[in-house]
Amino acid sequence: MWYYSGQGREMDGEWGHEVSICKAFRWATWYHCGSIAFGSFLIAVVQMIRIVFEYMIYQYEKVGNKENPVYKAFKCVARCILWCLDQCVKFITKNAYI
């Protein structure tokens, strides 16, 4: 909005230049709060999935079935997938907020 409202000498002394900058900030704040909230929600969901998974692993190991090779393979693959998902969401969120 600021870019297309005019710049330099053509806008010297005109009041509309400052108004367009304020209006652009107001629009950015109003229309992009949902995007910020959605990004925060995605991070919270991924973290909650990881916490629930780790709790399930803790409960399963408390029972005493730690040496099962299928369990070990599943645990390793699931942790890897959840870690990759977490890193992807964090990368996308970081670059989206920039």
C-alpha cells in the first residue's frame, strides 16, 4: 500500500502519505492475526502429539516390554517421523513470521 501511494518529491508536503502507512499497518494487523494464530496452533498440536507419544512410550516401558524388537523399531520410526514433522512446522512457521 505504501509503495503504490507515491514516493519522493511527488509526495512532499502531502498528508496522504502518512495515512497510507498507518492504514497499511492497521490492515496487516487486522487481516494477518488469524495467520499468526493458526501458526501457533499448528506448533501446539505437533508438540501435544509428541508429548502424548512420549507418555505412551513411558507407560509401555514401565510395564517392562522394553526388549521387543518390533516395539523398538516402531518407537524409532515414530520418533523420527514426529521429529521431522516438528522441524518442518518450525521451519515453515519461522519463515512465515519473517
